[in-house]
Amino acid sequence: MTDHIGDKSATVSLVSRSGSYAPVELIESAELAARWRVPESWIRNHTRARTPREERIPCLRLGRYVRFDWRSAELHKWLDKQRQN
């Protein structure tokens, strides 16, 4: 895992089913909010269980921590779907 001091994102490599390594860039809600230029509270609200499933932002839950895979197809599909609405 690569982590930079003061940097809220981290790049890790995960082993895929094929045995190859795939880089994953995990970011926090503050970083996602900054990249999308929306309030962090909006991001957090769209990850909660009370939000309808189709409106929830795809995320990875690590215990109480919520992270987003910036490079994931699911995250970008979700954003594209929101642009169409």
C-alpha cells in the first residue's frame, strides 16, 4: 500500500481472481467531495443505509470507515447515471 503523509488517498494493489495485481485508489469522503465539488455531508448522506439503494454511492466499508475506489467502474457508472437524471 502506498500512502503519503497529508494525502487522504491511498493506492493499493489487490490480487484479482486471475492472479494479477490491479491498482485500487481508495479515497475518503472528503476527497470524493473535493473531486466532485459537492459538500462532504452530501457524500456521506448518499452512503447511508437510509438512502434508497439505487441512490447510494458505491463504497467500501472497512468497519466504521467508508472508502471509495476512485478507479472502479461502479463508481463511474453511478455518476453517469446521476448525470442523466
